[in-house]
Amino acid sequence: MADGSDLLGLERARGAARVALGPDGKLLRLGQQGSAKAFLPRVHGPVPEVVFLNTSGGLTGGDRLSFAVDLAPGVSALATTQTAERAYASAGGEARVTVDLSLGAGATLDWLPQETILFDRSALSRRTTADLGPGARLMLAEAVVLGRAAMGERVAQTTLCDWREVRREGRPVFLEPLRLTRATLGAGPACLGPHRAVATLALVADGAEDALGPVRDLLSTLAEVEAAASGWDGRLIVRLMAADAFPLKRAMAAVVMATGRALPRVWQI
Amino acid sequence: MADATALLTLAQWLSPAFPVGGYAYSHGLEWAIAEGRVKDAEGLRAWLEGVLAEGSGRTDAILLVQALTVDPAEISELARALAPSRERLLETMEQGAAFSATTNALTGADWPAMPLPVAVGAAARSLEATPEEIAALYLQAFAGNLVQAGVRFLPLGQTEGQKVLAALRPLILRLAAEAAGASPSDLGSGALASDLAAMQHETMDVRIFRT
């Protein structure tokens, strides 16, 4: 569907999907309600892959969606979404999404959802919260795209509150509340500048900053993106901006691989 | 309204002469100037407007107001987690530590090293001034410091620099008023190019500023 107008008259969507993996890395619990689904495709890689899906086809005002991943101590997994999430124009109210990630001691999760596409007049409030036990390792990748440049879409108005919080043993260690409004879109060179696609990759793990050198070497070779990295105290943060989704996602994929990780099979680069 | 003692105290604490070393930090502006992203008075005003309204200015004002009433240790933790890069953390921690050390010596308080806006909020608890007034003075000091960085490295005279700062006054007043009524859940930033600039600064070959 080319835009969200045909969704506006529909009933508001509700969905919740929760996946728990036990100590053996096998599925322990799977909860699915409404428009939210989760599945574990058979993979040949070393870690299980969890794929979430919002079957409502996109988000609009009043929608409620939640995804959750719960990893037992020591378990490694990769989790993603089947498609880009689309936030369509809201006829009233905001769409609310929560993502809860829980990592037991020594667990490893790569949370690599596909990009979120914001359409004109969309209103989305998303809260991604990760709780890490001692020694747990999390990679978080979030990409937000304002319209689809290739389709000639221009976003003049949006309200995005995209709260990303990582806590270790209950204490906040990484907090990035991305806030985009009509004012941000017009706020000039310190904000988006000419870019319409932005991403953050955050690796929160003991020694995460050790990957800074190789990641910086990689970033210096990337075309069509502005990107930089910083690392300190168990954190490696990479920020990327581009004119459109494709070069951004291609660069994100390269960064993920440069840290020795696998890409979700559903990512189409 | 702030009483005269509070006004003079805040003017002292937030003066460029107060020994927090603000002149050493450009908040990524040095990179933006080196790259030609900020070239003149108009460019500097636009850059600072974004940093204030959509980035660290707004965030710091909210953190400062919270530290006036909420346990500063809790707000410090939030402020540290919000640091978008290593140098941004350094900038706020070093200045905050120096600010607490100096105000402790002046007031007899015993605040630990905390991020700058939290340190200012904690110290200002004893003053007869409104949260809005304290936040406005803080934001003006923050903007004034970056204007000075611009004056030093752009073809920009002192008077032009002061005009840029004066032009930011309505924005500063609006942000201070909003911060006074905000809660931690209102925190949020969209000054992404500024955050990226702060990261790019870390790898500049020749640099005058620490950030």
C-alpha cells in the first residue's frame, strides 16, 4: 500500500508477542495476541533467530503493539522484525509500541529490528527497554527513516518519541530518547541537516569499546553515509545519517558484521 | 522572582570566569567549523538553535530542574546514561566536578562530582530563585560559551558574536519555561548532527578544544 489513508478507517490494532528462550537456547514460552506474531525460523547459524511481525501492516494513532524477548542466563540469540515498521498518518492519538528485552546473566542478544518508516503526520511513541544481568551483552540497532525518498514522499510533520534504555542490574547505562517533531525537521544543520534516515547502533558489553578501532576503520570506507563511533566504559556507540534508507541499512549491516556478528536473514541488503 | 543575592550568586557561578574551564569545550562545534558546516554568524546561530532547542540545551535544562528537587545521585545516573559520546561525557563530568568543588568551597556544601547541569541544580537548591530563572541563566552560559568558541575560530567579531547570543534569548526563555514544567519522561533529543559532530571531533588530527 502506497500510503496509510486506507488504514485510517479501520479498527485500532492491538498486539503482543513474547518469546522466552530457556537455558538450552530452546523455546521455553511463546505468547502471541492480536496482530503481533513471533516465530523462530530454522536457522543453520550458531544462534537462534527470533522474528517478530506486526500483521496489521503498520501503525496508526491508537494502535498498541508490544514485543518481548526473555533470555535465560548464558543464552545467545538474535532478534529482528520481519519487515520495516510503518508509522502511518494518525487521525488522532499516537501509536504506542513497547519492546522489552530481558537478558539473564551472561546472555547475549542482538536486537536488530528493521527500520521504522515515519509517514507524514505520523505519531509514534515507542519504548525499548533492555534489562541486562551481570556479564550480559546487548547489541541494539535502531533505524528511523522519514518517508521513502524513492517514492517522492516528503515528511513535514511527525511526532516521534523513541525511548531506548539499557539498564544493567537495574541501573541505566545507555539512554537515548530520540525525539523528532515538526520543529526538529526544520531545525537545520545541528539536527537532521539534509538527511532523512538516521540510525544508532549501541553495543553494551564488557569490553565493547575494544571494537572501536576496527569499526572506525570500516566507517571511513563507507559511501553515502555520515557516520562516526565512540567507545567508553563498556559501550560502543555508532551513529549514522544518510539521505535514504538503503545506504543507511547497508552501512548498518557492515557495522554489525565488523563487530563479528551475523545479520538477520530477513534483512534485505 | 529571584532575590538579589540569588541573582548575583548565579551570575558568579555561571560566569565564564568561574573555574570550570568551559572555554576548553566546543561541544563538537570545532569539528563543524573545521568541516565548513558553520561558517558565519548566521550558521552559528542556526547550529546553536538546534543544539539548544532539540539537543543538549533542552536536555540539560530538564536535568538541572530535576536536580533541584529529586535526589541528584539519581539524576546524575540518568545524565551519564544520556551522554551520546565519550567526549560529551567528559565535557559534562569534568566541568561538573570543577563546579561542585568550587561551589562546595564557597557554600560549605558537600556535593560529589556530578554532570554539570546536575551539579548546578544541586548547588542552586539553596538559592531564592525559580527553576525557570536558574535554567535560563544556565542555558545562556552554555550558549555564551559556544558563541565564544565560534568567535575564536570563525571570521566573526565579538559584537557579531554577542548579536548571535542576544538573538537566542527568546529561545532560551522558552526552553527554560518548558524545562520548569517537564519531567524525566519529557527528555528527548533530535540534534543528531551535533551528536555526530561530537564523535567526529574525537578523531580530528589537529584540535584546540577538548570536545
